[in-house]
Amino acid sequence: MMIATYQKHTLNFKQASGTSRGVLKTKDTWFIIIASEGKKGVGECGMFRGLSVDDRPDFEQKLQWACQNIHLGLDILLSELVELPSIQFGLEMAFLDLENKTAFELFPSRFTKGEDTIPINGLIWMGSEAFMREQITSKIEEGFTCIKLKIGAIDFQTELDLLKSIRSHFSAADIELRVDANGAFSPDEALEKLKRLSDYQLHSIEQPIKQGQVEEMARLCETTPLDIALDEELIGVFDVADKYDLLQTIKPQYIILKPTLVGGFQGGNSWIKAANDGKIDYWITSALESNVGLNAIAQWTYTLQNDRPQGLGTGGLFTNNIDSPLEVKNGNLQYNNKTNWNFNL
């Protein structure tokens, strides 16, 4: 007999982390735990308040429904929960964990054996100029060769000065720079801002304008001097035909996939196929999950063999994360098998 329960956990940031949407101090997440014949499978439903399409009043009610109907099996549950991508992802994790011999090893590979690593970007949170400079210096000293800056909340000229400062010491060949505006620019000003940003040989900008402005984003992607990556734009697009239509209309240079926000492995794979068919590149990032979700994303990402730096360096942000073998070293995520999992909330 299969039994499922869920448990809420509030992650606490080591230090408040700023985005253009505001400052984050805590992050709620939910673990779904399936038990069957003496085995256990754990998944994470890391719904992101204010961002996830499943940030809705009946979220926990739907999670409870999934637990009560766990006997229906994964395929039926996924089809019934299309509009709740984070629950879909948690269920995928939990069922895979239940099936596999080693706990939390969902996709056995050279990565989980500790024989290979995943290149990742160093994330710079918004804050004062001094705070951002401090983070940049720290990430470079830690061996990161790709840095991603959150922009759009402080003075734009100050942000340009930060980029100029980095470029005065490190060329584009030394350090790859990405920026993430989280939709902070208005359509009227976006192109001019992209032109000014492009002076600093940036790799790309994520979501320069808010999602849902498809015609404006398409025009921007056609005329931009700086490669654009869609992020929030993908949220809430469930139908495969709609995914193709969106990418064919906007024609972005990249898409960024957060499995928690796009329906887990299945949702991510359907976006990747649509992107590949449209000759659009991609990379994977986390969405502030605990190490349970981050682990699942990392293991899946490794199977894709996408050699771009991924956005998987968020495990060290919290004071009360789940102890895991995941470690960041020299700008890479690695799996240290000498460290044990400690899922004991």
C-alpha cells in the first residue's frame, strides 16, 4: 500500500536577498513523502509566492488531494495537476526517489558518483553598490568564470558603473557576464537600456520587460544588440502547441528553465524540444528550492549535457537547508559522496 503525506518547511535566508520584486528573507516550501513497502520517496513542491502560477489559495488543498490520491499513479496525477507545476515536480521527484536504490539519487550518473561537475554562474543579489561590489569580488575569488547580476532595482547608472568596473579588470574571455532584470524595464525604455548594457560585452539579459507583452518582447528580440533570455515568460504556458507558438512568435536567443515553475522534468523536456526545433538555446536554473529540489534539478541537468554555466548555486543561501552532498567549488557544482543526506525536519 502506498501512503503519501506532505510537510511545510520555511527556509531562512542567511542575509536578505534583493530582487526587483522586493527583498526576500524567507522562502516557504513543501515536501511530499511517499511510503511504500518499507521504502520512502521524497519530493519538493517549491511553489514561489508572487511568481509561481500555482501561488493560489487552494495550493495546500491540491497538495492534500495529491497525497490522498497517490494510488492513482504518477501519470494520472500529473495530468490532473497540469496547472500546479510545483506539485507536479514534487511528485516526479518522490516517485523517482521511491524507485531508485539510493536515496535522493534520481538520475545515477558520473555527477552523482562524484566523477564530474556542473559549471554554474555566481549569483549577485541586488543591494547597495558596496554590497554588490563585495559579492562580485567574492565570486571571482571563489573561481567563478560566469557571473549573473540582478539589476533593475537600484539606479541604472550605478549598475552600469558596476559592469564597467568588472570589465576594466576582466575581459569577456575571462568572465562571462549575465544580467537579470526580472521584467524591470518598461517597453519604451528597454531598447535604449539594452544598447547601453551591450557596451560591456554581456552574454545575455533575462526577461528585460514583464511577461505577457508578447508583441513588445518579439520586437525587442528582433532589434536587440544584446541576447535576450526568456524566463518568467514561460510560466503558465502548459500546452505544447502554445509553447511552440510563443517561441516562434518571440524568437528569443535563449530560454531559461526552472523546473519548479514549468512542470518539472516533463514540462522542462517539452520546452527543450520546442526550443531545439526553433534553434533556440537554453540553460537550467533553480528557483530557490531547498537542497532536495536543487539536487533533483542538478541531476536532471547533468543528463542533458548542456555545457553552458547553469543557475544552480543557490544551495548555500539558507541557514536551515537540508544537509546534502551538493557542494560548490571553483565555480562548479559537485556531489561529494562523503557527505550524507540528512532529511530530518
